[in-house]
Amino acid sequence: MQKTDYLKLHISVLLSGFTGLFAKLITLNEVVIVWYRMFLAFIIFVVMLIFMRKNPKDDDAFKICGLGVLLAIHLMFFFGSIKYSNVSIGVVCYSLVGFFTVLFEPLICKTKFSFVELFYSLIAVFGICLIFNFDVSYRFGIILGVISAGLFALYTLFNKVIEVGKSSRSMLFYELLGGTVFMSLFMPVYAYFVKIPAFLPLGIEWFWIFILAFFCTVLLYLCHIGALKTISAFTVSLTGNLEPIYGILFAIIFLGEAQDLTPAFYIGMILIFLSVFLQSFSKNKKLPH
């Protein structure tokens, strides 16, 4: 395995950790942020494909576009979770992806149900319940975060089923296309029922949105795919567990969120990370050595 591939993997995880910050740095509504993110990421990637002289084609283009829609819905709930709570709670709720994966994987991928992994996942659920009961003011944000985690688990599993033998460029192109079209159709409907204070970013927010679209979407995805070529899926998954830790550290450093976090949050966070560790350890034992 090449050191550069490990570097790509850690860059992708690091960029994921930064993503939550933009929900606070950008004052726009979460739905508007996701529309800008999907649209600009799509335009940027199309320009890259033109320069690379690549023409993405796939017989399952409609299905892959559907994945983009699912990704866009997940992102709206994820950014909404942070808007209605804080970055730390949003990324901790994201750690429940493992719990939902245990529930959905046997149905989608036709694998054997694991009661052991369900038990480990329930530790994370207990951690979320602790945070939910003690941080009353953040309950709505926590609910959105839990839904976001469930949606991302579905997105990951369907990706796993559809992407076999397909080009990474084609997958990314059609997912961004599907997400952009969906958000462009959904925005007017959402704006009709919900009052949106502003549609245009102000000043430096344009820069944050560009960073979010290019570095935390296109570059992140390309680094992640590049790493998968030589690094095992287990190692990628295990390294990905650093994302919530990075997200919390960045929130504390750049946003000063430490003063907003209660002892219940830290206890819940420890339980969630314990759950992630136990699941990773369990999967590692099953892998051939």
C-alpha cells in the first residue's frame, strides 16, 4: 500500500470533519446551503471532466441520480441538525450511522443479521438518549441528526449495491446531477411553505460555499475513491470513525463550543465512540488475516 493513498484517506476524513463548521459559518438556511453545495460541486466537477476530456456514461444513470437525491436529503437534515443545535451534537448524531447500517444491511444487501453488532449499536443509541434527555434545548436538532444518520446509512448501502464495476467519475457525476436537479425543484416548494430570510450569501460566505463545494465535496470524494483502490474497506471504515472527533475538535477550536457542552454530552459521546470501537473490533475479528 502506498503512503500517498493513506494520505488521501486521511485528507478525505479531515475534510469531512470540516464540513459541519460551514453550517454555522454560513448564515443561510440549511436547504439553501445544500442547494448551493450540490449545484457548485456539480459545475466544478463538469469543468474538471471537460479538462480531463472524460464523458461519463452509465446504463444505471437514473438509479445513480436517485442516490444523489438521497444524499441531498441527508445533507439537509445534517445541516439542519447543526443549525438547531451545534456542530458537536450534529457530528455525534452522525455516529449512529453504524446502528442504522446494522438494521438496514440485511434487508438491502441480503446479509446475515448480527445480534452482536445490534447490541454494540444500542450502546450508541443509549448515548444519544443521554444527550437528548439532558440537553433539552437541542432536542429538535438531535432528532434531525438521528434522521440524517439513518438516511446516510441507506445512501451508503445502496451505493454499495449499485457501484459494483462502475466508474467513480460516472457515479459522482450522476449523483451530483441528481442532487442538483432535486434541490432545484424542491427549493421553490420549500420557499412557498417556509419563510427563507435570504437566498444570497453575504461577503465571505461566498468563499465558504466554494470551499464546501470544491474541497469538502468534489476533492473529498475523489480522495476517498483514490484511497479505496489500494486500502481495504475495513481500514477506510475504521479511519472514517475519526470524522466526529475532528468535527468536535474543530467546533471547539474555531467556534468555542466547549462552553455549550454539558457533562451529559461527554458521557453520551464516550458511549457512542465505545460503540464504534466495539463494532470495528468485531468486524476486524471476522476478516481473514
